[in-house]
Amino acid sequence: MTRSDLVEALAEKFPQLTQRDADMAVKAILDAMSESLIKGHRIEIRGFGSFSVNRRPPRLGRNPRSGESVAIPEKRVPHFKPGKGLREAVDAKMPGQ
């Protein structure tokens, strides 16, 4: 599902919202989530999952072409952990069963 699919689904579910209003609502939610993660906060949506920021320590890597060592700096990366309800729902709806 893409962002535009999400906007479309929201506009269908709530007919009082125009496509433009649905787009602004999705943008506002995603912007708020991004800002929160940038600040290092954790986001928890009960029944869906949680978003957090993980720290990857600096390490020594290798350039695959030349084989020389390359210093890879520390990174902060977003991480999603699905909630129990989402995991069970996805597992129950396996295609081909």
C-alpha cells in the first residue's frame, strides 16, 4: 500500500472528507510521527505496533571492489516492532491456506 492508496482508503471510509482533506490528514500524521522519531521519542499504537530509534555503533567495513577497510560511522535508524494483534492477524490471513 502506498501513501496515495492510504489517502484513497481514508477518503472512501469517511465520505465527508474530500481527497484533499484526506491527503492533508495522512500528511499530518506521518509528519508528526517523523518529527517524534527525529527527536528520539518512541511511538506506540496499541494493537498495531511501535516505532523506535535504534543506534547502530560505528564499525569497520570493507569496500567490495578494492577490499580496503572503510570506517562506517554510527547511525540512528528507525525500527518497527509489530504488536501482537497485527502479528496474529497477518499470520491468520496467510495466502494459500
